[in-house]
Amino acid sequence: MEILNPNQTLGFSHSEFVLLGFPGIAKTRQILVIPFLSIYVVILTGNSLIIHRIWVEKSLHSPMYFLIALLFAVNISNTTAILPKFLLELAFQWNRISLLGCLLQMFTMYFFAVFESGVILLMALDRYLAISRPLRYHDIMTNDFLGRLILVGTVRSTILVTPLVILASRVHFCESNIILNFACENMGLMNLACGDISVPQVVGMVVRVFVTVGDVIFVLVSYINILYAAMKIVVGKARHKALHTCSTHLSVVVLIYTSALSSSIVYRASQSISYDVQNLFSAVYLVIPATLNPFIYGLRVKEIRECLVKTWSNRKTLLSSSIHSRINRTFSVQLTYNKDGN
């Protein structure tokens, strides 16, 4: 309770807030640095590696792989908007953040979350066109058309998230400047507000329902149609490949939306669940999909897996050649030395 007393321990200012993630283990929270830092390194390494392979391999220059690379870029961006600051909070207790910084983090966090859902929609649309319209797929899904769809997704994310940030910036705060979370989540900030916050709450609920429920319904309908088209049109190995690719996409969809749903359920049950548990589920929603997505695509998508194996083999061969070259050079120098010495 002493930690939660801003007048005694943390000062009092509504132009600056204190992010108090995992308040129940405040004295020992440094131990969380190692697992979260390790996860962040895995996210950066795994996602960047597959983005690089898709970029350099001309055989992977198609809309499906471009959307996979875009999804991984969103994973890196979303986690980078939160985890570095969170790691500083854990390691050095640098947990203060200005109102402007808090609003900026809120916008970035929600923008990439909504944009990620938009990328999932584009991936479902891409697979639907590839399977149900195979003869016209390349005429429809051109780079220009895909670029326009991504632009629409960017505009959609901006339009949906901007009102949340604007409403949060106009709220009058009082009593406390402590956010019981490791990031500037919208409702965590609203809990510090005075007066009526029904408008921000309604807008936040509308955005959440529109994105989560609306996008999930669209994705489910798309994959039902994909399954129907695959079973009706595609035969043999082509059918197996189409279903395998779609099942990979669908497993990522389930992972992302299940994590989001779990976090929402835990947050809605906040009266019976501690802040530490709520923050843990928020962290899981943030890092688990970004951590597992590269492994899912790297293991299940044959073309990506072969490129990764090829890269590993080439580097292993290059390293072996370099070692042998150094050994031979050292041996040659030693023989020359012995000959001159004799």
C-alpha cells in the first residue's frame, strides 16, 4: 500500500505518470528482466530473419509472402513500442512517462494492433483469391492493388485509433498519477480520470467490437469459403498444399485472437483478479504471437523453411571453409618457419 501512495512516495503530477507494472512484486521485479529481454531478442531475431529471407529470395516475391513479411514487421514494431520502456522500468525503475509520451505510446500500441488485424484480413483475402480464382489471381492481386489495400488498412487503423487518443488527452485527471500497468493502456489511463468518462468508454468499446468481432467474422467466413473452394476445385497434391498453407495462416489467426480474447476476459474480470495477473495476460497477448509466428511459418511453410535451411547450410559451409583456410594458412606459415629455421 505504501507503493500505491503517490503523495508519499512518487510525487503528484498529471503531466507525468508512473507505470507500475506488476505492483505485487515491486521489490523483486528485476528478475523479470532476463525472461522479457530474452523474449524480445527472440522476437527481433526470428521476425527479422524471415523478413530478410523474403526480401532477398526472388522466389518468395509474391503477395502471400509479402503479407507474411508485413505481419512480422508489425510484430517487431508493436513490441518495440512497449518492451524497451518496460525493460527499463524493470531494470532501473525508470517508470515515469509524460502525458505526451503516454498518449504516443497508446497510439502506437493500438495502431499496430488494429493494423495487425488488417493484415490478417488481407492474408485471408489473398488465400481466397488464390484458391477460388486461380486463373485470375495474378491479374487481380497485383502489386498496385495490394499496395492500395495496405494503404486502406493504414487509414483504417488511423481513423479507429485517433479518437481514442484525442479523448484521452482531453480527460481531466485527479487524485493519482499511477497507472497499474506496464504500458499506457486506454482504460488504465481512464481509471485516473475525474468526472464522466462514458464517451471514451463507449468509443473504446465500439472500436474493440468493430475490430475484434468484425474482423473475426470476416476471417471465419473467408476461410469457410476457402475450404469449400479447395475441396471443390483443387485436387491431389495441389489440394493438400492449399489446405496446408491455409491451416498455417489459420493457426496464426487463432493464436492472435485467442491471446487478445484471453487478455480482454481477464481485464473485464478485474474485480476478482489481481493486477499482476492482468498485466501478465497483457504481456502474453503482446509477446506470444510475435514470438511464435516465425516458428510457425518457418516450420510449416515449405518455401520459407527451405530458404532458412539453405541460408544455414551456406553459412555453415562458409564458416567451415574459413576455418580450413585459416588452418592451412597457419600450417603453411609453420612449415616455412621450420624450413627457414633449419
